[in-house]
Amino acid sequence: MAKSVLYMSMSLDGFVAGPDGTNDDGLGDGGERLHRWLMESTANERGLPGRPSGTNGEVWDAFMATGAVVAGRGTFEPAGGWGGDHHDGVPIFVLTRDPERHQPHAKPRVTFVAEVAEAMERAKDAAGDRDVLVHGVGVTRLALAAGVLDELHIHLVPVLLGEGRRLFEHLGPGRVELERLDTREGEDGVTHLRYAVTTRHRMRDAG
Amino acid sequence: MAKSVLYMSMSLDGFVAGPDGTNDDGLGDGGERLHRWLMESTANERGLPGRPSGTNGEVWDAFMATGAVVAGRGTFEPAGGWGGDHHDGVPIFVLTRDPERHQPHAKPRVTFVAEVAEAMERAKDAAGDRDVLVHGVGVTRLALAAGVLDELHIHLVPVLLGEGRRLFEHLGPGRVELERLDTREGEDGVTHLRYAVTTRHRMRDAG
């Protein structure tokens, strides 16, 4: 069955973007450091722009093999909605408080959804037996709270940014236990940490 | 030459203690989860209380092999000053704003020092060719700012605490680059991440 999997690059001090995230790419000042492992690709076996080589490339392949995307508007908008095609034309589900307002202007494969549990369910249906790529800080918080996030793949970047936007913030009380599934040393000092979410006891009883 | 090495257990969301850190052990509510990998020892080859087995035990051996300790009062006091002996009778240097007030009451191997750079220098002198064990949130921030922290050994615990005390907070602007030295999968899901601090461009020019 499809799993919902968060893929995020994070500094050792927990940031996924630098401060002042109002610039066009949404990465904030200095935030591009976190994606250097993706940008400085030296090989390109499949002809995809930006595919890194080695272990990093295998991680790239994993998230490019997902069958649907769930993101918040805070991720979707700064990325220009990926031109309506994040990868391979898979459907994109975007969380927003006001789907009715955004849907009329959406590209064909983009669906605006108000509830994270609904977004995840529809994305899993669309993905079939492939995983669902989850991306973004707000979506992470909501999905953890709703108990609908299955795995975390953190690309741990060997840097302390000092300030910026944290991935895990305002989660609130209540411990979430994880199970370590895989740890891989990637190129450029990035360590790929994969965890399953094993306990979910926040806010909601069911997704 | 001796290196100053931070050893800290940290949750994936960056916490080294739970909220309400006023309880006796300074770990805060639920913070003991972070030290479970140390407490649930199943073997005890060297007869040391709490030495875990396997990979976790090897990490334990590394920090027990250090030749001096540098900690802040916020770490020292809740731990009861380790009875004046953290391990093997090595000297303990405690950062405080007011060394004169605390020194007269100190145990023989405990020295109160006002400046982090001085504490680290004296600890390295005392440690000889062994490393210096650094411990604590405040000391980490000060040592990074002063450019006197050589390595970070993070014991990454597979849990999201949601709230508590962060290891890396208020570091302020200015990126600190790290070099990944070692990644080891320990028992109980703990991943031991070892980094060298390779760039230091904060506040001070020299330690």
C-alpha cells in the first residue's frame, strides 16, 4: 500500500530554510545551502536535470518514483506550482484553507484540498502502489497531528544555519515515536535518515 | 592534540530536554526518553554502571575516555556536580559568570571559569592528549561563538518530543560548516553522528 513520505533537507540545527523566506525560491537567506547536494549534480544518468550521482542520486530516484505529491500552499506557491508538473505528471494535492477560491485557476493535475487527511487519502488513491511525496513545514505539522504521515526521509545537511525556518516547530506536547528504517551517508556530507512514524497520539483520533 | 568534543543526546526535532526543566535531573518532562539508550544497558563488560552494549557501548567508551570536562552551571548543578567526579576523576571546568563566588565551595577537581575560551584551553591542558568532553546547551552556544568547539557527537534519538529545550537555539546569524566524520547506527534506534566544526566566523576572531 502507498505510504505518505516526507522528504526534506534539514540542517543539523533543524532548519529547512534560511531567514527572510520571502524571496522567490522560498528558501530564505542562505537556504540554498541546504539543497546544494541536489544542485551540484555531477552525473545525469537518466537525463533528468539535477539528478545527483551516487547515493544522493538513489535518494533522488526514490522521491522521483512517488506517484503523487501533497504540499502546502507555502511550498507550492514559491515553487511556482512546479508549472503544474512536479515530476512525471503525477497529481499534486495542495492544502489550503480556501480550495474553492484556488481551484478555478489551477492547472489540470493540481487539486486544492482543505483537510490534510483528505489530501493524503486522495493522493494515496491516485498514487496506487507508489508512495506519496509530502513536502513542507505546515503539511508536516498537520499530517503528524492528524496521524497521516507514515515516514520521514530527512536529508541531514552538515551545517548549522543559526536561524531560519525550522521543520519541527510548534508540534506541541505529545511524543511521536519513530522507528529508524535506514541511514545512508550521501555525497557532500549529507546523511539520509529514514524513519517510520510508529506512534500517533496527537489532537485527532483518526485521519 | 586534544579536541573539544560536544556529546549530546538529541531528538530528531532538536531537543535535548523536555519542557519544565526544573525537575531534579534537569531533563524536563519526558526528557529521560533521550537517555534511554544509556540507561537500558543490557551488558556491563567493564563493570561501569550504565555502560550499554554494542555500538552504544563503544560511544560510551569514547566519552568516558575523555581527559577533562567542560560544562555550564545549568548542566553541572542539576547533576549535583557529579559529586565532584564526572568520570575517572578527570578535572571539571564549569562556566559561570561569577567564579569567585562558587570556587570556595567547589570540590577539589572542580574549577569555575568565566570565559569559555579559557575553560576550553585549561581543560585541554589538563586533558593532555585526550579529548575534552563538552556538555550543555549554553556552553555549546558560547563555544561555537568563540570558535573553540572542535567536534560535535550527536546521539540522534528516534523521537519527536514536540517541545522542550533545543540544543541549537539562538546561535544567531552566520553559518557554521561541518564535516561529517562518522555515522553509526547504535542500538535502540539511536544514530551517532560525528562532525568536525570546519568554519568559524562568529563574534570572535580567535579563541
